Amino acid sequence: MENQYNGNKSGQYFHIKPDNLNCAQAILKGYQKEFNITDQEIEDYRAWGGGRATAGICGALFSAEKLLSQAGKAGITEEFKSIVGEIQCIEIKKKKVACIDCVRIAEDLMEKKLK
């Protein structure tokens, strides 16, 4: 998949030391100021990365959907699926789509909804 997605807010936090944030956490961290997210809430989302989010969906998608819901905006699941081909982490990994790409795609789709 050609990477045409920036994910500048969230992508810069994904698997970067010292915090080593997962996909679900990286989305929250990227939007921490805009959504008034606490460091503890970001830490709590460590449990949702790596395919452990509800129904096994991608953690980045899971967090993006949560934030969009809080903002009263429509979700991005269908758009995400049309780009990535799947929404469940295990299936995404079978397609060899990198997690950082999922973070960037989720963020870019979310940005469009928030404008």
C-alpha cells in the first residue's frame, strides 16, 4: 500500500521511546490537548493495542472512533476498511499492513471528520 497518509499528530508517538505507545494510545496522545485527555487515560489504553480492542478491531481505529463519538461526529470505520481492506487487527496483519500506517490512516480520516 502506498503511504499517502501523514498522521503527523499521532504517528510521532507510535512505538517511540520512552513511552512506547501502542496504536490506540498514539491516537489519544496525538489529540491529547484537543480532547483534554489525561496521561492516565492514555496509559489505560495500553490494554487496547495489538488487536485487543473490542471485537479485535485495530486499536488506532478504536481510539479514533471513540474521539469522533465524543465530538459528535460520524465514524470512520467504513472509510478505514475501504483503504486498509479490514478492520480487525489480525486480518490487517495478514495483509501485511504496518501498524504505523493504520495510525496514520485513522488520524487522516479523523482529521477530515473534525474539520
